[in-house]
Amino acid sequence: MAPPIRTPRNRWIEEGLRALGDGGPEAVRIEPLAQALGVSKGGFYWHFKDRQSLLEEMLDAWEHTWVDEVIEAVEAEDGDARSRLRRLFALAAASGGELLKIELAIRDWARREEAVAMQLKRVDNRRMNYMRSLFGAICEDDDDVEARCLLVFSLFVGSHFVSADHGGRSRAQVLELALEWLTR
């Protein structure tokens, strides 16, 4: 008889992140995750000691995917700092609603849990440092670099909360205009 096929560890992490985005850390529960994956909850314990272990690995996976892999993708192609900034903006825009839901859930979670707040701060600092390196190549003034980085980051996190009309322009058009202005 063949050994049972186990649900891969990364599937548990992916499903945990989806649940986090949908309902916050309280929604990340072993039994509902197992149901969503179509497996028994016993398989969970092949990969994780407990729920806390899963939560920690979810945060690590989020950081790896949305910092390390993004930077690798941006740096993988030739081009100057402006073209790399445009690739970074395009990747952020293409990531869609799922990333935003997870990002906002983690930010909300960090308000209540110190360890999550520390990891979020590390991630934000890594993102800002990367943008500083890119903007620093096109701007000589450190204050200008810092302002541009904060504006870009604020657009990434906060633009989804603004529900204003844009004088006949789409949200995507206005974001494109803003990002073009920031990379002058």
C-alpha cells in the first residue's frame, strides 16, 4: 500500500495567508484550513508544531514573497534606477487585491501583537531601504529621497482607502501620473 500523500507545507501557509487576509489572525484556525484544503486536520501536525508555528511561518513567507522575491524580480532585468522603480511599481500594482488584503490584515494584527509589529517594522524598513537605494540614484538630496519613498509607500498602502473621483481619470491613470512625477 502506498503511503498517504501529504498536503505540502506551502499549501497550509498559502491557505493560512488567504484566511488571514479574509478574516485576520482569528480566522487562521487548523480545522477550517484543513476543510478548505480538503484534508484532515491531522496532516497539519506533520508540518507544524502548533497554530503559532503556522502563524510565524506565514509571516516569514509573506516577507520572503513580498520583499525578497520582489527585489529579485526587479533586479533581474537590466536598466537604470528609474526603470527598476517602474518595474517595482508595476509589480505592486499587479499583485492585486489578495496582497492588499493580507498586507492590511498584517498591519491591523501588528497593532495588537508586539512580535508581529516588530516583523512588520523590519519588512517596512527593508522596503524603504530598497526604495532609498533606487531613488538615491536619481535624486541627490537625502530629504527628497526620503519624501519620495514615503509617498510611494503611502500610495501602496493607502491609496485603496481613497474613494474620490479624479476628474474623469481612472484611479490607475492617476496612480501612473503620481508615479511618473515621483520618478522625475
